[in-house]
Amino acid sequence: MTDDHTAEASLPIHDSERTWGPLAVFGNTASAAIATWCFITGGWVAYYVTAGRGSIAIIAGTLIGVFISLLAALPPATKYGVEAVRSTRPTLGIRGAWFTLGLVLIVLVGWNSVLTIFLGQSGAQTLAALGVLSDGDSSGAVIAIGLLSCLVVVAMLWKGPHVLRLAGPAIAITVVVLAAVMMIYLAIQFGWQRVMAAPALEPLPDAATNYMIVVELGIAGGVAWWPYIGSLTRHSRDTRTAIGPSILGLGALMGVVLTIGLFAALVVPASAGNPTLFMIETGGAWLGVVALAFMILANVGTTMVGVYACALALKQVPAVDRSLSWRGATVISMLPVVLVLVFVAGPFMDHYGTFLAFAGVTVGPLCGVQIADYFLLRRQTLDIRGLYDEHSTRYRYWGGFNPAGFIAVAAGVATYVSVLDPVHFVPGSVAFSYLSATVPASSVAAVVYTVAMRTIPNLLGPSLLPHDTSSEREVSR
Amino acid sequence: MDEERETLIADFDRLHRGDSLDRAGFLTLLTWGLIVPVVALLIGWVWLA
């Protein structure tokens, strides 16, 4: 039985197969978090606030979002080896988890598409600026670079997910160094005083709302890691080993790279947060190579983790797990990305904001439900057969669906939409300026879930009780 | 494969001693994920006003 056998399938990971130490967890979380999407979001931040406030708000917001998603996903992942889809069996039911599968596939394919298209576009523009290509906006060049990155990702994962343990830290360390070079360049080229004094591009009249919109951007970005966290931490040796590196990789480092996009957009608004082009124009070819290396490594590293998580999610379907090899699952996970890149790259990127909103609105309430279920109701004890055995009745509830979970997620989504218009980012309530949107949405979902589980008949009882601990007593003897 | 799967699940159920999130781990998460960011937000709001 190889390590990859269970790592590639819908099976629990045993102690002997948990080989990731702090460096591997940090490397893969950082490698996943740092990508050129940080520049896009950092560019949005510049519309609302200045550099000082923006830096604090976006880093703090990201950490809060990561706190919510880690609290929901990390403990069950490190204890039971579950990834996102399987982890929602207790909250949504054995069939209700199909909803999570759909959501996770949409989110992961969406993120992977964004990264691939962005790498194609930025790569083509950078190569044109360096004189390698004649037309940086050529759709052929964008598609060719994007397809090449897809091939690299599939090739890296071809021999199994164990590659991540070594590749993640190497990519993360290189990308962090390159990001530091970009930050230093910004400071030298423009000076800190100019960066700090630059006004926000198009702020709203109310300063508190501007501040909280940036915090919400950070929280939504942090919560959006939920589909990745199970896959990234289930190989960790223990729970505590995974916490610090995950906070550092997914939260702090991502927040710092977001500030590069913020600073770039403030001093050169036309860059929209992407500093690579004006770095080449003002710094020459060597900076172009730095920028290109950053884009390739950062985006390929993140896409690699995304495709791994996507393939793992697919293999939670028993029929898929039986009939599809790991390599087949990897190729199928990449296929939709290739189709988006070749046929609808432009329209897809035009609706990037809507996609981001969709992810933020739905994932926050799911996190709230999972936190309430795992900590308040089940006291960190799940039934292993209920999670992995298709014939178990433990999490079957009403025909395979847990109504409490769906009601709570719907309540959370309704709360989010009533507090903030997620597409246009227009607040719908004064509460937004003090609470953000994801925090009340997650909280409402958690409260509704707890109440519903205790009031709807046939949900409490054997299905809720911690599983038989006789096995643990046996071990302790 | 089904037998192999059954064995894996049974072994995990019988032997695995996966740890829960303990107090120290929770405090680490709470401190760096919530308390420090919220304090930073308040300082940022007041100090940079």
C-alpha cells in the first residue's frame, strides 16, 4: 500500500501516511495562496483606501477569513483525513454532500481558469515588452501560454500528489523571494512617501464603508480557501503542526502580496495592481525576467494545488473513484480549464467579479455550519464509517439529506445578500460598516444550524452522538 | 478493492489516534487569526484617521 494510494482516493489517511511536516504545509499553503490574483484584488483595494489603511485592512481581513475557513476545515481534515466534499457529510447528509461537490468543482475550476487565463495574458504582454513577441494582446499567444501551463501542471502531478510535498516549499520560497524583489523595487522606484501619500482612486463618501469593503475583500479571499484546506492539511502529522504554517501561508503571506498590488495600483493606476509591465518599462529586461518568473511559478504552483484538490473532490464519488485512475482524474480536472481558456476566456474574465462573489456568498455560511456542527454539536468526534462507508446510515438523515444544513446555508446566504450586494459591492445595511458581510452570514448560518438540529425531529439522537469509542479504549489498553 | 477499502476503514477506526484541536492549538488560531487582526483593524482605524 503506497502513500499515494490513499492520498489519491476517497479513503482515510493513516498515521504512517501522514508525512507532511510544518515546512511542507507552509510551502503548499503559501504556494497556493500567492498568485497573480493577489494583484487583481490589491488593485481593487486601491479604489477605496490609501496605502496605510489598505495594508492593515487587507492583511487583517485575509487573516480573519483564513481563521474562519481553517476553524471549519482544518480540525476534521487533520483528524480524519477528509477533504472538503466528504467533510460535509455530517452537515448536509451523505447525498447532500453532492451539493458541496458541485460547489467545490465550480470554485476550483473557476480559480484554475482565472489563473491560467491571467498567466496567458500577462505572460504574452511580458514577452511582448521584452521583445520576444510582436503582439502582446494576441489571443493565440495567450492560449498557447495558457495551454503550456496546463501541460506543466498535469506533468507535475502525473506521478501522484506526493510531488506536492517537495514542489510546494520550493515554489513558495522562490515566489516569496521574487515578491520581495518586486516590493523593494516599488519602494526604490517611487519612494515610500509617495506610495503612502497616494490618494485612493475612487473612494465612496463614507470612510468606514471604504475601510470595511477592503476588510470584506480580505475575508472573502480568506474564506475562499475552504475547498483547498482539507486537501492541503490532511497529510499533516498532527493538527497543531498544521495551524501555524497554514495561518502564515494562506493568511499573512497572501496579505503581504496583496499589498504589492495595492501599492502598484496607487502609484500607477493604469497598472490595475499588476506591477510587471511598468517594472519592465522602467527597470529593463532583468526585472522582466523576475516578473515573468514570479508569474509562472506563482500561478503554476497555485493551479497545481487547485487541480489536486479538484481531482480529489472528483474521486469522492464512489463510481468515479472505482473507474478513474489518478492520472485520469487529473486530466479531467484540467479539461474544463482548457475549454474555458480556448473558447470563453474573454467573457469569463469579464465576469470575474461575479464568480468571486458567488464563491464568497456560499462558502462563508458553509464554514459557519461546519464550525457549529464539529465543535458545538459533535465535540470534535465524527463517525469514521459514516464518513467513508457508503452503506452507513449514520449521516443519512432524511433520504440522504440533512435539512438543517441546507436551511442554515440558505439563511447565511440571505444574510450576506441583505448586508452587501455581492456583485456590485454596495452595502445594503449599516451593519456592514461594523460587521462586514461574511462574518454575520457565517454566524447566522451557525446559529440557525444549531437550532434546527435541535428542533427538527429525527436529526438529533444516534446520528448526532459521538461514535462508539470502544475502539479508542481498545487502543489505550 | 472493496475488501482492501473495508480493511483500511476498519484499521483506521480501530487504530487511528488522530488528535483533536487542543486548547493550545485553538489559542494559536484564535490569537493570530482573530484577536491580532481585530486589534490591528481598530488601531489602523484610529491611528490613521
